[in-house]
Amino acid sequence: MTSAPQGKRALITGITGQDGSFLAEQLLSKGYEVYGMVRRLSTPNTQNIHHIVDRIHLVDGDLHDQASLESAVRRSEPDEIYNLAAQSFVGVSFNQPVVTGEVTGLGAVRMLEAMRSRADKARFYQASSSEMFGKVVESPQTERTPFYPRSPYGVAKVYAYWACVNYRESYGLHVSNGILYNHESERRGMEFLTRKVSDGVARIKLGHARTIRLGTLETHRDWGYAPEYTEMMWRMLQQPTPNDFIGATGEAHSVREFVDLAFRHVGIPDWSKHVELDPRFARPADVDHLLGNASKAREKLGWVPKVKFADLVRIMVDADIRRWANAASGPEKLVSA
């Protein structure tokens, strides 16, 4: 794939998150002018983009507020819009279903409306999710597999997905859905299971903790490395016509396997005494097994993930060990990456 022409502009919602920060780096390397939409907070959360913050433009916006989204689009005049912002924690969505619907579902529609009214020639990427498949009716899942969401988060993502299809077909907009399976990294938020494990293993290895509390060890996920998935997002918007693609490794692994690899990597093969199952972390309904078929992305986008599951686990654990070992303020004050 060739790089983008110099001078293209991109607007990224959720730029301070894992995916947004990796995507921003990649777009900068391709010659883009990058705008990132951020919510106004008393304490700005820019840790993931601190190393590039002087090379990007931050604009205020909130997925609850239509006027702010139109202002962000007007200011950035984007050629491409990447809608990555969401209430993205599946567990939290059970406790905050209305907020999840407002942000993750209706927020996408508000972004589509802002694009339609202010930048209808732009190309739009929607961060869809494998959680839409939920209680899967077939495995592996393809772009034609019916959705069966098992959480308010999954329901909201299904709503956003079909809204994107509707705007594409009704208004002729260049809108694409990336149905991405779990993708992790050293920038993953602490609320996510994989980061809870990698951070917990690092703390146990360095003597700062004794146990990790998890809700289950038996669910299976298709886990990949986040920077490879943000590259796929860009490839999707370089296509002459919009389309929907699954991003996945084609391999499913259990939480137990993730935990086992993480502990073995730091020389603790018998980890049973360090892991406690806590019913407080169990969900009212869960997704047992997700496995994606990304052959369409391979054939049409030339996208093939290269980082293997074991390598992903090592990347995350090593990064958290370095972070804790180098913490000048002491482990008790270090709460995020």
C-alpha cells in the first residue's frame, strides 16, 4: 500500500486512548495533519499522546453534544474521520446502560450527522466490535454472521453499526465499519482484563502485590496487537468504495492461557496461589467464545496480523515491569500507564 498524499487531514475521536494514540502516530508518519477530539476535563488525560502532543491539534468535543461535534468537524476540515471514542468497557455497560447507549450508540450517529452536514466528502471509519456477535451462532465469525449481543455495550455497537450502513446507503457517504476483535497493547487501559493481568503479574514479580482478582479464566477471545489493527483502519479508508471488514488473528485463546503465559514469562509457573476468582467481576451475561475470520481483509486490504499471542503477552508484561521498575515516585503512587 502506498502512503497517503501529503496534506491530508484526519479527525480522530478518542485520540487519547490506546487505538487513537497508535493511529495518530501512524497518520503523522504518513504525512497527515492530525486533529484529535478530546473532552474538556479538569485533568487532561493525554498520557498516551504526550510524545506527539506538539505535532497534533486537539479540539474540544463531546459525543453527547451535537454542536461541539459539528464545531470539531468544521475546525478540522477532515478528509478522514475515525470514530474511536466510546464508553468501551463491557462490564461497566451493565451498570451504565443508558450512558453506554448515549455515547457508544447515539454518539456515532451524532458524528455521522456532523460529517453529513459539515464534511460530506470525507471518509468515515466506525470502530465496531466483535462483541456484536456475542452469543455466536457460528464459528469462526465472518462479516455475514448474524449479531447476537450479550451486553449493553454490544447492543450499542450494533446500533452504531447499522446506523453507519444506513448513512452509507441513504446518503452515499463513504462510511466503513471495522469489526475488530480484541486487540491489546502496553497502552491498554487498566480496566481491561489483559492489562489487569499484565500489570498484576509485573507487580507480583517485583514484590508490590501478591494476587490478581479476576472474574473468570474460561472465556476465549481472539487477541491481537493494537498497532496492527489501527493500520487496518487506515487501509479501509484508502479503498475507493466503503465496506465493512473483520479484523482478527483467527486464533482463540482463553483467559487461563493468557494468565499462564504471563506468569511463566516472569518465572512463576505455579500461579494458582496468585489468582483469585471474584464474583464481583462476573457479568450478568458473558460471551464465551469469539473467533474471527479476517479473510476478506486479507484479500481486499492486504492486511495480515503478524504479532502472535505469546508475543503479545510478553510485550505487555515487559512494558509493565519496566514501568513499575522505573517508577521514581514509588509503586503505591503509580496507578496508570
